[in-house]
Amino acid sequence: MTIKSLDSKTCDYCSGKGYFQLVLGGSETCTCCEGTGKKKE
């Protein structure tokens, strides 16, 4: 099963949100895109 995103420039790790939701509550900035939600070119 493949999921295609409308915008292929979104970060794969955080799904374009710019952060990860932590299991224990709260959130952490995505280190891959530095919180922008966009892939680095």
C-alpha cells in the first residue's frame, strides 16, 4: 500500500507537520526538517 502526498516536498519523517507527537505527551520538533515540515533540497 502506497500513500501519495499531494505535495511531494513535505518531510517524510513528520508528514509535513514539523513535529513529532511524543508517546508521553507533548511534542518534539522534527530534526530532519527543523520544524518547517518541508523536505530539505
